Amino acid sequence: MAQALAAARAAADAGEVPVGAAIVREGRVLVALGNAPRALHDPTAHAEMRVIREAARMLARDRLQDCDLWVTLEPCAMCAGAIAHARIARLYYGAADAKGGAVEHGPRLFAQPTCHHRPEVYAGIGEVAAGDLLKGFFAGRR
């Protein structure tokens, strides 16, 4: 989570919403990146999407069943869908997102009978640090 938080801070420094993610395989961080939709002019450039794409490229495969995803904020519906399609083994996330989250809030994607893969989910990891980053970022924007 430390590397995901560092990626979130870097995203904030670049003017992006401070969300960071890391893909871990066999105890080693393969990639850690932050949100970049503004910089990349890509509405799908959420931290989770970016690390999933990069890990798949690095491993030369579309299934990441032996990988874990660490992210600072509860994934949205788009990212939760990508997590299911990538067959991520375990999802660890920090702050809950009652407004845009799709794991424990909103559509609860992994609980739907049509969801073809459900990762193990561990919420609240680094929750205070992730929440403080987000609160500070948005407070500075108001």
C-alpha cells in the first residue's frame, strides 16, 4: 500500500485526483501508478486500469490470476469490471467510496450473479492515509 499511496501523492502533485494502485506478484511490486485521465486525455486512465494494463503487458498475458491489486480508493464500476476480467486474485483497498465505489457500494459488482470472477476483497488497508490525501486534495480545490 505504501507504493500505491506514493503513486497517489504523485498524481495529486500532477493535478490528478490522488488515487494510486500497485500490482503485486509473488510478494514483488510489478508496477505502481496513479490516476492520469487529465494528463493522458483518457477518461479510462484510472490508477487501477493503468496498472492492470501495464502488468498484463509486462507479463505478456491478459489473465493476472496470480497477482494482487492494491489501490488507495474503492474501485469504481469500470475498474471493478477490469479486475474481474483480469482475474485478479486479491483486491486490497484503502478508503471506501460511498459515491463512486462499486465493490461495497453502488452496484457491488462482485456480488452480482453475472460477475464471472470474484477476487478476495480486503477493505480499509491504509484507509486513513488514503482518505486524508483525498480530503486534502479536494479541500484545496474548493
